[in-house]
Amino acid sequence: MSVITTAATPEELIADSRERIDAIDDRIIGLIQERTAVSTVVQEARIAAGGRRVHLSREMEVLAHWSDALGKPGTALAMTLLELCRGRV
């Protein structure tokens, strides 16, 4: 990660910031892929134990956690994350 100095031009500042955003996005995508894999393990274990693949009370906990941290947009983000991680229902 590069260090932004006060001598940077606006164009340099924007370019550097965009590079940082792209790197952060790549990390977020990797974390979502990791979360999806872990969620698949949980779902398979739950099904093997005779349970349902989707556990609605757990999903409500996840929604509340994201909402508490990020407000209403957090809820929307969590809904998308849950959709990605639960796979086809």
C-alpha cells in the first residue's frame, strides 16, 4: 500500500485511492468466497444431521449484526451476502 503525501496532485491522490479501493474490493471478494465455502460446510452438516439447509433464526441474527454495524444499507448488504452464501434454496 502506498503512502499518500500532501504533495500529491489531485490526480495522483485519486489514482492511488482507486488502487487502494481495488485492493480492498479484491480482499472483500476473497472473504465472501471464503464465507460461502464455510456456509456450505455448515449447510451440509445441518442436512446430514436431518435439519434444514437454511436456518432462519440464524439469518435473522446475521441481519441484525450487519444492521447494527451499518444501518439500513447493512441490512441490504447482509441480504445479498446471505443469498450468495446459501446457494440455491
